Amino acid sequence: VRYKEIECLINDDYSIVGRREGSEVYLPFSFVGKYFEVEGSIASYDGYERFEWHHSIARIHKPVPYKHNGPFMSFAHYSVENRDRVKYFSGTEGVPISTQWDSQGYFYPIQIAQFGLSHYSKNLTETAPHILVVDDGENRSKWTQEDSSSSTNIVYDSVRHTNVIEFKSPAGKPSYGHGVSVSINERSLPVLSFDLLMFRNSTITVVMQTEESGIVNLHYTSHIEECTHRGSNVFYGIGPTFKWRTITRDLITDLRKGMNYKEKQPKTKRKSRTTKILKIYLQGRGRIDNLTLSSSNHMNQFYDAADWLVRHQDNNGGWPIMVNRVVDSDMEELKANWYSAMAQGQAISTLVRAYEKTKESRYLSSAMKGIKLYQVPSTEGGVQARFMDKYQWYEEYPTNPSSFVLNGFIYSLIGLYDLKSSASQENGREAAHLFQEGIKSLKALLPMFDTGSGSIYDLRHITLGKAPNLARWDYHATHITQLQLIASIDPDPIFQRTLDRWIGYIKGKRAKHN
Amino acid sequence: VRYKEIECLINDDYSIVGRREGSEVYLPFSFVGKYFEVEGSIASYDGYERFEWHHSIARIHKPVPYKHNGPFMSFAHYSVENRDRVKYFSGTEGVPISTQWDSQGYFYPIQIAQFGLSHYSKNLTETAPHILVVDDGENRSKWTQEDSSSSTNIVYDSVRHTNVIEFKSPAGKPSYGHGVSVSINERSLPVLSFDLLMFRNSTITVVMQTEESGIVNLHYTSHIEECTHRGSNVFYGIGPTFKWRTITRDLITDLRKGMNYKEKQPKTKRKSRTTKILKIYLQGRGRIDNLTLSSSNHMNQFYDAADWLVRHQDNNGGWPIMVNRVVDSDMEELKANWYSAMAQGQAISTLVRAYEKTKESRYLSSAMKGIKLYQVPSTEGGVQARFMDKYQWYEEYPTNPSSFVLNGFIYSLIGLYDLKSSASQENGREAAHLFQEGIKSLKALLPMFDTGSGSIYDLRHITLGKAPNLARWDYHATHITQLQLIASIDPDPIFQRTLDRWIGYIKGKRAKHN
Ligand SMILES: [Ca+2]
Ligand SMILES: [Ca+2]
């Protein structure tokens, strides 16, 4: 059959050029893909070329039964470190500083909790890390004096009940040729960790060889919070540290965020990094212990997040969000220091896990305080909305009118579930009640988020009377992952049925029409 | 550029064969059209062939401002006569008998009201009919005696205060060669109408020449309700008619329904029908007046519908639907004699128009009784449901759980609007209140019917927790026509905005995703 060009008139609106072979008409994917928003590209397999059509880019993970002390959803696949909206990791807090909605940067409790939960989950799902103990004070010291007035000593620390390294050197700007140093020459262990006590201002400097920028010095100084960059020097203020404190730094992330350094992604997890850790310097005066380099240090990073949440919870039990936020031009602006049920929920999920691991009551009591705002109406500074005066909903954004964001609500429910599962019946009663009411609302309202070919991000179309705010595919995938979790803890068939349907949408299935 | 075959892998599921030219890939419409449910075909214009892609088959009429005594929506385009689900037109009632949901046939008030409303609307929008007065008793009679014992006389009728034709002939089966007859020989005036009074059983026979079946006799007999067919004879029982009554018959429809006769569609409205009306016979004994043939007789047909509604309204003010109906396998079956808010609404719209035309109070008072069931909960035999205990809704199907069918609800609102617009403030107060509450519900719930690429037929997905029951394109078009009407009587921008969006969906536009 000969093929030839044929005009294709689209909806009486405009024409494109197709191809015709007999009774079959062929349409260019450059039209079809754009018209229906589907993805497609030519892939090559040893010279065999094939066109691959993807209805959506969403990828679904196999569901696993959920436990309040297990991995958090699919967060083991998250890397908060790699997000563009992380300005850098705080030297004083060890947690990310977000630029989402405010380029200045601020501590965004949801991002911090997600950082904690992802490392908690990675710790459970990844193989054990490789660890190089640089010095734990228990062996002969490896430190080199860079100048004659600097020295190290092994001393017994009566607070920590262990031997530690005491260092001293003259004051001065962090630089080579001062203080004490230890050689490393290591490519595969990018996470630095140490316990530190300063007697006066001190600096820990890590010298790194980079492919893109040559030698770079990462300085962890006793300055207050900062992340600055001058020439080949990057400065993180870890703050005056006059009590023992554990500090964990992902050096590659610190390089990347500190000087916009982009390391070429290594082919495998632990091999062939192009960035090499050459040396570590100590300057100033203080004590250090358990100086290690490791392939990962998930639990330290998890506790950085959990401890931040304990320290920064306010009197309402909330983790206020410190930026103004316009969710929709037809809604009132959320004024800085609003609360988010998603932040509360994710913080609680983090704190419950910290409590499960440590049994330290401060984590549990912080989690319990975290549910107070669930009971306060969003019109009175809390996070609780009501759908048609009937179904209570915990708002990711406590907007006026209400927005009923689905994924944030489910995260808030997971927090409640985690708390009720971990706490005693007495301590968990309120969480259990809030959870039950929330699940009731979820069952009633879930179908409203279903378009028959995808899902809707929130219910602002109902409260504002406008177009549905369709969920892009990655949010649709989040909805699915969340429903997998909920289905594993609640047998109501609505969850499994919705799940099956929503997974089908990813491959272009649709609900029936009448 | 060379053109060659290329495998196209669809969603990692299956492969089809496309065509490739350089970096462009062409996909066969036999795949694309089915995958996305879009229509397309090759059209030819004087040899120029073009492929025409139609996102949907829905066609939208231009909106016109709505009036309670004006045309009803786009019903002037309806033809109840042509619907397959009309068994035939009742000889005793002049209205359609439906086979929808019951092949036996029954009087379905919605179909009857739509029959009335479509003729009312046609009467306002079509040009005036052509009318042939066969005999009105005012001129010398044209009747031929077929046998010596049959005769006609012009007499003055003291009930009708006009001259009429009195006919008499021996009793006997309807057939040629008896009674009196008049020759017609007419192709373009298919609607027969006459006023009739029987003194004893009588038959009016219309002899027609058909292309498909030769000579066919349509007999309107004094038998009770029936429509039977023997050879070239079709019998409609118009019932014993011992009081004056106006009878209007669409002869082509009577032929078609009576003997499954399919007349080839004439090219224009009044020309070249292949069916010819040859003769009319009268047998028995009675009086007849205003015997006419016309191109249409919309108002007579409209009054047949309105009068049926007045006669068949029950003590609850309802027009019960006499068949069992399963709306959804997860809902309780509706048992015969359920009420429908759509039936009530469309009946009221019909009755209000009859009242507007005639100012006869029986029409208005029937319409007013028709709203009583709007106030009775669907759980108690009425039609009122509540969405989340908050928004009242008049149910096309008063199911348990509720179904919240959109188009039926809007028809029920239009009925209320018509009544409140026609009645005095006093008489219209309750309708006005029910309308106001309904419009409030419509504004609140309308966004729930919006998928971002089409509309949903009802809210059963919410009440049953399952997939949305997507509206096929012709229901989507009905939603649009109804919203055009509502937007013309309520300035709330939600209606015009929704309308603009829903019209866009017809051409493949979609709501944004986030
Ligand atoms: Ca030690
Ligand atoms: Ca007369």
C-alpha cells in the first residue's frame, strides 16, 4: 500500500499533516503526545530502535504492610539532600534549610521531618554502611602538628565516660599550616561525623580534592548559622559548641550546596567518586571523639531531625511555618506562622520513631503535644476544617475557604496512626479518636478526588466553585503510595478498589461512561 | 526522509506497529482513536479527502434566554416520535407509550412531558403549518356513500355550537366498501386531526399508499387501548368516544409504530414523501368536525400531553412510574410506582405552559400539586435527598443510597422555576423556596460533577464509594444545554465559568494540573 500525506482537521479548529495508507491514517506523535499529554520517545537496544509510549511518568512501588516503627512509605527512595529547594544543611542544627516559598531560606518543618523519615527508612532498607573510624580516642593518636604551638592529647572525659582527643592550637583564621591534621585519602565514605566540645572558638576543616574545582576546604566554624563561600573555601557556622554535641555532615552535599558544586554521579553507590577527602584539620581548643567517615549515617541524621522537632515545637504543640503563603488567589493568604496538619503529622511520625528507638519520653511527649492543633478549627489558628459541616479534615493548608488537600491530609492521618500505635491506650486515646474521625472523612470524600482518569490534588474546586486542580502524575503516584499504606491498615474495600482503579489510570485506563 | 515501520511499545504492555520518518513517529488512528475514545474518519469533498478528528460527537446549540412560557431548552430539536423506545402512540390518550425498562409498554410521564414540551417548542420555533381542512361542516359535504345504507348530514351541534358532519352506516368490520369516504391524494400533510363524537361503535379509516407495503389501512376504532396489525391493516383503539373529543394522529408515526414501517426520510420537510394519503372512511354512527390534514399540529399534541398529566396525577400530586428500576446493583431496587423529581419537573413545565396558553386553572393547580413530593424525603416515598445532611436535592431516581443525578435534578429545578414564574406570589411561594434551596445545592455540588475533561452523570461514586459514572458525550451536551438555561436566569458566575469550561472539554481542552 502506498502512503501519502493527508490533511487532518482537528475538532474543526486547525489542521495537521498525517500520513495515509489505504484506510489507515497515521498521526504524528508530536501532535498526539501534546494533545493528550502522554510521553513517548525512541529507545535504542543494541541498534534495535523502538518507540516507547508512556501514559504517565508515575512509577509505583510495591506495597509493604505498614508499621509505625517501620520504613515510612516509600521515603527510603527520597533524597532531601538532592532537592533543589534545600538551600543548605544548617551547621547549627544538622537539618535542611528550605528555599521553598522564600528564597532567603528558613527551617521548614515538613522538609525537616521528611529528611528524618527518609534517613530512618534508608537505615532499615539499605545494607549496613561502611565506616572508617578516624579516631575514637581509644588508640594511639594519628594527628600531625602543623605548627609547633599546636598539639593533641588523649584524655578521659568525665561527661562522656570515654577517652577523647583534646586539641589546642593558636587562634587564627582557618587555613592550612595551623592546628593539627590527619590524612585520609578516601573517596567512598562521604559522611563525616564527630562528637565535639569547644573550649573556645574552633574550626574543623576538611580538605577535599574535587574534579571541577581542585582543592576545596570545608570549614566547620564556631560562628553562628551561616553558609558562605570565598574562593576555594566554604564555611559552615556550627555555632559555639560549649557542650558536647554530635555533628554529622554529608560532605558532598555540603560541597554542592556551599559552592554550587556538582559532582558527577558515581556509577555505583560506593565506588569511583571523583571527590576525594584528603585531610582533616582541627584548630582552636576543644575535645573531639568518634571522628568517623562512613558511606552513610542515617540514624544520626534522623536524630538531628527528631531533635530539631523537639527543640522547636511551640506552646501550641505546633511547628509553625514561617513564610506567607498564597495557596490560591481566591483564598486568603496564610500569614507567616501558620500551622500545617501535614507538618504536624510528619513531625509526629518522626518523633514516634525516635521514641520507638530510644524510649526517651521527650519524643513521645512532643508527639502527643503535636496533636493538639488537630482539634483547633482552621478559622481559629488550628488545622481542622469541616467538609459541609460534617466531615472533619486536617488541613495541609488551613486556608479560608478550606482547600482539603488530599496528600497532606493522609500524612496527618499517618502521624495519628503512628502515635496511637506507639503510645499506651491512655496516651493514645485522643490520637485514636482523631484518626478514626479522619478515616471516616477519607472514606466519605475520597471519591471526590477521582476524575475517572486521574486524581485531583485538593477540593478547592468545590469550595471555590472552579476547575478541579488536577494532580500531576507524581502527586497521583503519591496518592497511590498513601492509599497502599492506608489499605494495609484499614480493610474497608473502598481503599483497595480505589487503589486498583488509580493504578490503572497510570496506564491509561479510564472509568466507564454511561 | 525514508518512511519505515517501527515497533511502538504501549505502556510496557503491548506493541503496535507505527511508522517512522526521521525523528517523527506516526501512530495509526485505529489505535489512537480507541485508546482515547475520540472519533475520526476520512471525509471527501469533490475528490479532496481529509481526515476529520472529533474529540466528541456532542453538538451544542446557541443559548437563548429562557422564559417559562417560551421554548423548552433545545426540545424543539427533539422528536419523541422517532425514539425507538416509543412503542406507539396511544389511541385513547394521544401520548407515547414507552418500552424503556419494560417491553410491555407503559405510560412514562417523563416521555409524555417531553413529547408535550417538544411540540410546544416546535410550535414557537417552526414556521406555521400547512393545513388542509377536509371538512369542518361549514360547506357542502364532500362525502361519498360507499353503500346505500350509509350517509352523511350536516347538523348543528348544540354542545360545540357549530355545524358538524353526522355520519351513519351499518355496523361491521372496518373495511372498504362500507360507510362514507372522502378522497385526499396528499403526500405532504401527515398529521390528521378531528373532533369526534360516537353514538355507537365507529371507525375512522385512513387509506394510505406506501412504497414499502403498498396500500395500508390505518383504522381508528372504538376499541379500548390497542395497537395491532393484521396484513395491510393497522388498528388503533381510540376507545368508545361518547363525548366530544379531539384526536390528533401523526399518520406516518402510526404507520411506523403500527407495522414497523420505515418511510424513507424525505429530503425536505414537506416535499416528496413517498407515503400518500388516499382516502378517509367513516363507519358506524357519530359526528365529526374539523377534519384536517396538516404538516404539523404541535399544539394539539402538546395539549394531549398536558391533559394526560392532569388526568393521571395521583393524590400525592405525583406521576408515578409504573416499572421496577435497578439504578445500580449496589442500590435498592426502585419498586414500581416510585416518583421521579424529573417527571414532576417536566410535568410542571408542561402544565405551566398549558396554563400560560389557556389560563385554565386546572393546569396551574395540577402544577402546584406537583411540587408536594419535592418536600417528601426519598426515604419516605418522595423525591428529596440530602447531600451530607446539608444540601437538598430532588432525585430523578429516589434511590437508597442517593444517586444525585445531575440532569434530572436540573429538570426538576426548571419545573420549579416555571411554576414560580407563572403563578402569583402567593401560589408560587413554595415553588420559589424549593427552587432557591435547589439552586443553592446546585452551586455547591456542581464542581463535584467536573472531571477536568468531562462531566459525571451522578454522584453515586460518592454515595457508593466507587468509580465515577462518567457522562457520555450526549449527556455532557445535555448538562451544557441545561447550564446555559440556568446561567440565563441566575447571574452567579459559577454557571458561566463552568459552562465555558465544559464546552471546552468537547474540543479536548482540559483543566490544568498542578
Ligand atoms: Ca572514645
Ligand atoms: Ca364546524
